Amino acid sequence: MKKLLHSCAVGCLISLSLFVIGGIIFDFFFHGQFVLENYGFSKMAAASLLIGLGFALPSGIYDHQRLPFGLKVLIHMGIGCGILLLSACLAGWIPVQAGLAAILWAAGAEIAVAFLIWLGFYLYYRQQTAKINRRIKEKAQS
């Protein structure tokens, strides 16, 4: 349970951080005239939290020893990216009115960011595993 709560906190922290950074970029791009109406900020913040949870909760799949790693990644990222795309459409981050090319570009960019974040976590935990294994080997040799 503690691990699940930690995972949820990290997922929400990452998604909310990206939301704030994105807001700053849009504010700068629109020269301080970035205006939200009809609870636009609240909807986007809620979507951001949902996305964070959408990636954090299924990350527990990696604790299952019997599943192959590729299947774990497929389940985790499939659920996370599905929630990401649905939330992004509902929040207005994917410009559905701008045509198929814009939809594909926005969805592709969001999925690419999700996989870059996943890759960062993968490389970090792989490095941590190598350190632990090295320490175990050193203790066994001494």
C-alpha cells in the first residue's frame, strides 16, 4: 500500500509539473494573453491528475514476476497512454477541430513524452539494480 501511494504521488507530481511547465510555455507563446474560461484551468488540472494516476496505478504490474517484461510495459503504457489520450481530448489539449494531422501530431507528441518519462524511470531503476548487484557480489567475494 505504501509503495502504491508513493507511486501515485510521483505520478501526480510529474503530471502536474508538466502541466505547469506547459502553462508557462503557452503563457509565454501568447505574450501573457493566455486566457481560460468555463473552468478551463480546473478541467486541465483535473485531467493532469487523472493522467498521473493513469500511469502510476498500473505501474504495480512490474511487481509481478511471472509476466514477461515486454507484456508488463505493454499493459502499463497501454493503460497510461489510453487515459492520457482520453483526458487530453476532454481537456482540449488535442485539437480535434483542427483535423486529423493536428490530432495525430498532438497525440504522437504526448505519447512520445510519456515514453521518454518511462525510459528515464527504466534507466534509473536499471542503474539501481546494477549497483545493488555489484554490492552483493562484492560482499560475497569478501
